[in-house]
Amino acid sequence: MLTAKEMLDKIKWSNKFEPENIILFYFDRIKNKNIGIKYKDIKIDDNYILVREGLKITKIPLHRLREIRNKGIIMWKRK
């Protein structure tokens, strides 16, 4: 099974996927639930996902990533 980082790299470099159809779900410890973000709205920096919300940039560790969906179909999920 691929790691989260390997799957994100595969999405980035493959022409099989359309970034606008990819949604990442990560666990938010403060809200205590999974949150979805669009792949096209993130940047990957080493072991973090960077999400810009206005002027604020949120840094999400890859180990919080729970699921990746393409057009609503789960293509990667943490065990």
C-alpha cells in the first residue's frame, strides 16, 4: 500500500488525475472531525500540507491525512 506522500506524488506527476476532482480529508484535532480540502488548494512541503485561508497559511502534518477521494471514490485511505 502506498503512503500518503507517495499517493500525493502520484497525483501530482500522473496525467490520469484531474486535480480539481481530488479531495483530501484530514483529522482536525480541535474540531474532532475529518475536514475535506481540495487538492488544487494545497501545496505540499516535505511532510506537510499547506492550506491558504485568506492571509493565513495552515500547516497540516501528513500523518493527519485520512483519505483521498477522486470524484467521490476513495482512492487512498489510512488503515
